[in-house]
Amino acid sequence: MGKTIYVVDGARTPFLKAQKGLGPFAASDLATQAGRALLLRQPFLPSDLDEVILGCAAPSPDETNIGRMVALRLGCGKKVPGWTVMRNCASGMQAIDSAIANIQCGRANLVLAGGVDALSRAPLLYSDTMVRWFAGMMGMRTVNQKIGHFLKLRPAALLSPVIGLMKGLTDPVVGLLMGQTAENLAWKFGIDRKQMDEFAVRSHQRAIAARDAGHLGEIVPLVDGNGKVYAEDDGVRADATLAGMAKPSPFFDKKYGNITAANSSQITDGAAWLILASEEAVEKWGLQPLGKIVDSQWSGLEPEQMGLGPVHASTPILQRHGLQLSDIDYWELNEAFAAQVLGCQAAWNDEAYCREQLGLDGALGSIPEDRLNVDGGAVSIGHPVGASGARIVLHLLHVLRRNRARRGVATICIGGGLGGAMLVEAGN
């Protein structure tokens, strides 16, 4: 990169697991509360920002261009542009990358960038049959016509809504749910149920340990309209055991599969923000950065193997900087599914895959376990699709700082057959 891109500060909400019904916060509420807490501790005003960029994969119909909506709610004023980006699971990372691009070309010096989703509020939709019925009703003119048309209504069409979230988590090109693409990786690399469940238990254990040690300082509490405080990620299970993980049945391939709700990321609501700054902005406001973003990469691959996106996005970064997997001090690899993270490790360790798919001379090896997702990941914390890409970048910088380490990679798989990665460094 040309100009140095600093990450000044960041904050996220607790990630709230979707229960049976709407979550307590709309997406704009989540982003506003996290953004307000973050901006209140800065030496500049919200109106001093050059722009606000918010990633969101599933905005509500009444929150169109949610980035602009939240910017106004944060008090940035009418002159600060706010806009929205969408790159499925990496929408939050795309917001950061868009901010980088604008700082690099001189259009901005100080940007608030992040991501949000309230997946518990994904809508129920009418089926095509029901939509056509409503359209036909609109064309009826007389009472008799309307009665006749009403008698054609079949209760099954009315009472069988389309689950919007399931549509969103299904690849429209290959017709596979994201979990089915993860089953593909499990089959390809021989990853069994026990390995997946062991990974899931470890994710919960690490998240609990991080909470107990005070290593999640980027979280700012949420408060609902009744004054109830939400202070922690509520999907993390202190009682997670291998025996408990073995109980749920496979969800995506009920006959032959091994991926369950328990060894998959959770359906979650949450928001995460970072403040990005140029060197000029750091000097102007006397800022003390968490670190800087050194490089970023987007890559494509087969949609039916989308979980290997981190392998395809991270490898070019390593090549550009002359690094091996073991040269990276810490990794945040988003845990869409336990099988998917294990699949990435297997792909890097597979000589044939590295030669044929990555153009390498041989296998790269694997990420040391004590450097990968050391505080848990989406299997335990949750995966609010639009926010996760921003969360892993922010948390990685905190991990580097507390361990006095230098270099990290945040990487994520993306529905549609994509991968994203960012190389970051701690400190100035």
C-alpha cells in the first residue's frame, strides 16, 4: 500500500444469538449504540469524520442505505457521507477495504467503517404462488369477482412462508446451503464428526477463557428500551462438552452429513466498528493507533467450496510479503463452520491442492493451533454476517497488542465462492 493506514480504535456490540423470534435490536440500533460509545471517547467530533461506511448483508426494508441512516443517528451531520456495502459474510471487511481505498487516493483521512446485521429479524416472505394470488386480487373489480378469487385461495400457500434467511444462506448459482458447501469440504478432506465437535468445544472454551480474563475489551454494552443491559456474547456455552456436541443430528445432510447446528456458527445479531485514519489525521488529532493495515486481498473459487476462501485470499498476501504460515504471530479465521476451518488447514497441508489450486511448489503446512482464533470464534461467539469481517480485524489487533506480537492475518470465507484477508501489524 502507498499511504500508511492506521486503525485508531474500534468497538463492537455483544453478539446476541437469535432465539425464537425477533431480537431486541434492529440493525441500525446495534450499529448506532456501538458507534456512539466509540465516538464519545475520541478527541474529534462525529462531524469531523470524512465518511461512514457500513457493511450489511441483510438490511431491513426500512433501513435502506443503513450506512447513511446510522451516520445521521450518530450525529455526523448532513455533510458527512454515509453509505452501505455488501459482500455477504465479508461486508464488514469490505467496508474497511473501501475506507482504505478512499484514504489511499486522498478522498478521506478519517473514516468510520464496520459492519452489522440483525439476522433474527430476517423476514418471512410470501411464496410466488401467494404473490400471484395477491396480484390477481388487485385486478378484481366487482364483489363477485373478489369472492370468486378468494375462494381460490389455498391455505397451504398462505401458511407456508419462505424463510428469508434460508434464501440468503443458499447459493443461487449452485443451489447449495452454506452448510452443504461445508459438508463438501468435510468429504473432500476426510474431516469426521468428532474432529468438528472437538473444534466446536475448543471454540467455546477459548471464548469463556477470554471473557474471564478480560480479553474482550472491545465490547460495549447494549441497552434496550426497557433499560435491560446486554453486556456479553450470549451464545457462548460454559458447559460445552464433547458428549453434548455429539447429541444434535446433522442439519444440512441428514443422511450422510456430520455438520450440526452445534458445530456451525450461530445465527446472530451484532455490529462492529473501526476508525481508520491517514498519517495526517493521526498527527492532527494526536491519535494513538491500535495498529495498521498492511495489505488486503480478495479471491474467488468454486462456490460449492466457498469455505476455502481464506486459503485463496491469504496465500497471495503471504507470497507478496515473503511469509510462511508460521511467520504470522496470530490468525483470526472466521469460523463459519468447524469443518470449514479444519478444511482450510487441510488444504494448506495438502500438496496436491497447493500445487493445482494455488500454484505453489508444495504444501504450505498448517497454522499452529496456539496462534489460531485464540479467544474463540463464530462457532461460540456468533456470526452476524455483515459484522464478522470487521470483528475479526478489530479483535486481531487487540490480540497482537496484549501479546506484544507484531503481525496478524484476519481472513474470512464468503458465500458465492470468495475469500477475503487482511494483513495487519500492531502499534505505530
